[in-house]
Amino acid sequence: MAQLLRYQGDSVSYSGDYKAARELYDQSLQSAARAKDAENILLAKLALARNDLQQGRSAAAISALKNLAQQAESQGLKYEAVECSLDLGEALLNTKALPQARLELERALTRSEKLGLRSLQARAEYLLATVSRLSGSNSLALDHYHESLRLLDEIRKEAGNDKIMARADFAAISNDTKRWAASSKP
């Protein structure tokens, strides 16, 4: 039940309804706690921390994300560990801790490349572009933005249709990347 509730929360989150997703993630955590299911407790906590980030509560999410990333890694949850590392990098970026954000995002990018996780690679490239832009390195930012778009295009082609790009996270990355890449042209 905990897993099903978390999947429902993910589905709602991909459509952009973060408030409804939070309610489902809370229910998932309660269900996992009742069942004493350590893995699903961790996954629900990860979803709740990500939801904090999505709702603009980055500062509150940082310490939780640090702990959760370590727990996911120690439990062998590689995808979730990389995703959590990206969330931590984004939270650091949102709180203007740019050097720390860059380090975390570069680690996450390296791990996502090794694991072949293109959706996480695209997100890492996008976030690194943002860090680079805010740090004043516009040419490096443009390189990261272009790589992010290339990866999203690969994901779209692999899916066989454009509907995948309607996911709230992919749409936000694509729209923002195109906007910044266009404004960087001479």
C-alpha cells in the first residue's frame, strides 16, 4: 500500500500538483511505518523531502536530503541516491550556496552517467547550467543547457512520442533551458 500511495503521489507530482502529492506521500509514510517497512519508509521520506523542494522550502530540505542520500546509498538504492543528491544540489542552489551546489551536482552527474540514467543526467546538466550562469560563466552555462536539451530529446525519441515532455519536471527544464539559451545568443 505504501508503494502504491507513493506512485500515486509521483503521478500527481509529475502533473505539477505538489500539494496533492504531499498528502499521498504522507499517507505512504504512515502506511510504511505501520508495516515497519524500512525501505518504503525511506522512499516516502525521500518523496516528502523532494516535495519540500518543489514547494520552495529548500532550506528546510537540505539537512533531510543529506541524511536521506546517505541512507539510500547504504541501502543500495542507487537511483534514489543519485536523485536525492540532485535534490540536495538543487536545494543548495536555491539557497545560493553555489560552490557546494556545484560539487554535489557534479557528483550526481558523474554517477548518473555511470548508471545510464538519462533523465537524471538531463536534470543535472540543467542545474549545473544554472549554477554556472549564476556564477557568471555564461559559456559553460550554455554548454550545460545544450547538453540538457540533447538528453531530453533522446528521452523523447526513446519514448516514441512528445507526451513524455508534458511531465512537469521535463517541461520546466525544457522551457527554462530554451529561454536561457535563447537569451545568451549574441
